[in-house]
Amino acid sequence: MKVIICGAGQVGWQIARHLSGERNDVTVVDSNPDLVRRATDTLDVQGIAGFASYPDILDRAGARDADMIIAATHSDEVNMVTCQVAHSVFAIPRKVARLRSQSYLDAIYSDLYRRDHMPIDVVISPEKEVADAALQRLSAPAAFDTEHFLDGKAQFLGLRLTAECPVLNTPLRQLTDLFSTLRSVVVAIRREGTLFAPDPGDQLFAGDDCYLMSHIDDVTRTMEIFGKTQTKQERVVLVGGGNVGLAVAQALESRAERIRAKVIEKNRKCAERAADILERTIVLNGDGLDAALLKEANIHRADAVLTVTDDDKVNMLAAVRAKAEGCPFAIALINDPTLVPLMGPLGIDAYINPRATTVSSILRHIRHGRVRGVYSVGDAEAEVIEAEVLSTSPIAGQRIRDIDFPEGVLVGAVLQEGKVMRPTGALRIEEGNVIALFSMTKDVPEVERLLQVSIDFF
């Protein structure tokens, strides 16, 4: 499939990396030649330097026979005009735009913008995606990564194992015997920076990042078995009152259960804007690294701190400072994946990667057929894929033990007749079942073959 990606920044580069890795014909367009050069030097993509909204630039990028255009520049206006030109001039069938301004988002999701007036098929709001991810992290504070699958009946969890974990040094196959009624499966382990799908004989060690798929009713029990306790988040401090922090604060205000939130924002204008919009949230103007200001925000009484400024290092240091002042749980927004290994030594409990959440959102929105959901794990190292099993699929009618899955693929859960089933070897996969699979990125094409669906776009 031929895809044009407009914008070669962090989001555009990550999308290009993902799509080109799945053997799509990708062309990257950006007004900054250095960013275009970085993309063409590091990825299997073509590059065009120029303004994405210009028809001649899109023509050079191959818009006349493109299947999709993804407008992910830093300008909402450029992204919208690009989609309009792609529609009116080149009739590109699928158009995706990244939009940040809430004003545009409100208009597009209302009756003000009809399909004929603003031809955007999929709107991606990075701030909304990050805010949603932050809220999920707050709902499962013992997990550093989490996502829901199978109509919310199963939850994917990332847990960092400590020396207190009761099941350390236990082969995974023994966990099945020890907890025969537990509807949870270990689908991946990250050890010393390497992510892999484990074998039944593999053991868990302190320091491992363990990824599990659990029945939603068994999440609390799963946490306890792996040495984690769930605590209710009633007081939250947000460091950063920009688009992301504001979206999280608004979401917290809209919840039925009362959550007391405070926002710390260094920029006075941003702080004033947040104070005007928020109704029940206290906004403090100042530096989130200031210990005195953190004390004023009662950080020692907070259940969690969420650092979401536009600077990774500030987010990490603010999280460390908040924990030093007595906050038990810290979540940091981290754009640069190379900084993630520092989380453990710094004592940061969880992180949110905006690029990963945006890529996951795009994959979720624009893949078609029987694929119902996709979640990107780590730095696009793996995916959790949710798909309906077709009658033509090679796995239909087979027991799990008899299916020739690649080494990097594990079944996390199966939805049969509305019930989430634990994926034992004896479980038979039937037509119409919905299956949630963990797959290393290199094995996605084989998953595509086994599911007999095209995991491609539009």
C-alpha cells in the first residue's frame, strides 16, 4: 500500500518506521530537509522536502496513486489543508489528520464540519490519546503499562517485578498449576532491555518487566500474586498545565467519583488559561521542580503525581522530586525511549510514551477487516492484536496446542460466546471467536496469515 506521511517529527517518524517495517510504500514529506534526510537515512522510505499542503509537493510525493495520507505536521491548519488538497485535487481515498486544538476538535466532532466540507476520515488528537493513557495509568497504579481488550473484559498489564514478588524463580508452566483458576497469562518479558515472548519453562526474576493479559475480574488477584497492591487514587498533582495536563484535569473533574487534583504550571499564561477552564481544580503558577511549591501543593499527601510538561528531563526530575517529598506514585511523560531505562534507578513508577500512544491510536483507527484493535508495546517492538477469527483462518477449529505460532507470538485471551476464556493448550479456537495475541513486530506478517486477515490500512 502507498502511504504519504506529512511531517517527519517524532510522531511522523515513528509512524513511518512502523508502516515501512510492514513493507508499505512510504513517502515522508517535511519542510525541514534535515528531518527528511534523517527519515530516509534510517528508514526504508522515500523523502520529499517541501510544504505538505502544496499540491505540487504532494504530486511529487506520488499523491495521484496514493492509498492514504497521514497529516502529522506540527500545524493543525497545515494538516487540515493537506487533507483538503488530498481529497479535492488527488482524490486520495483515506485521509488521517493529527489535530491538537480543542476548538478544531469540538467543531469537527459536531455538525459544523460535514464530510464534504472537511474531508478527514480519521482525526488523531495526541493530547487526548496521552490523557487517556494517563487516566488508565492512574486507574491501575501498580502497572507501568495498561490497555483494555475484548470489549473491556480483558486488561493488558505491564508490571515491574521486585524482590518481594512471590512467584520469582518459578517456571511459568508451574504458575498454571499453582493458580489453576486464575485467568491471566504472561505474554511477554523484558529483561535487561530485551523484550521477548517467554516459553513455559522460563522463570521470572527481580527487575523483569512482566506483561500479562488478565480477565478484568482477576486483575486485583493477579496484582497480588505478582506482589502488587491496588490503591485508590483520590489526590493527584499534575506538573504541567498545557494541553495534556489540562485534558487530564478536565477528565478527572468529569468523573463521578471525586478526585482532588492540583495543577502546577510554570508559564503564567498557560496557568491562567487552565484556571479559567477548570472548575474544581486548584492551579498553581510556578516551577514543578521547586520543593517549596510541591509542599504548598501538599505533595506528601497526594496519592500520585503526573508530570506532563513538554520537557522529558523536567518530567523525570519533577517525578523524582515529588517522590522525595513523600508522594508514593509517580508517572512521567517521556518522549525519548532511550530515557526509559533510567526509570528504575530513579524510582519512577510508570511512564507514558506519546509516540507509542499515537501510533497505537492510528493503527486502531485505520486498520480494517476483522482486526478490532492494535496496541503498540515498547518502542514499536511488539503489538497486541485483537481480531475476529474467520472460517477461512488456518487456526479456526484447532486447539491452541496444535497451532504453529511463531516463537514471538502468544495467545493472551479468547472471547467465546461473550466470555473471556483462559488460553490453555486444550482450548479450541472457533470461527467467530475474538482472540487477543501478543506478537513481536517481526512476526506480525505470520499473525496476518494465521488470522487470514490483511493487517493493513483502510
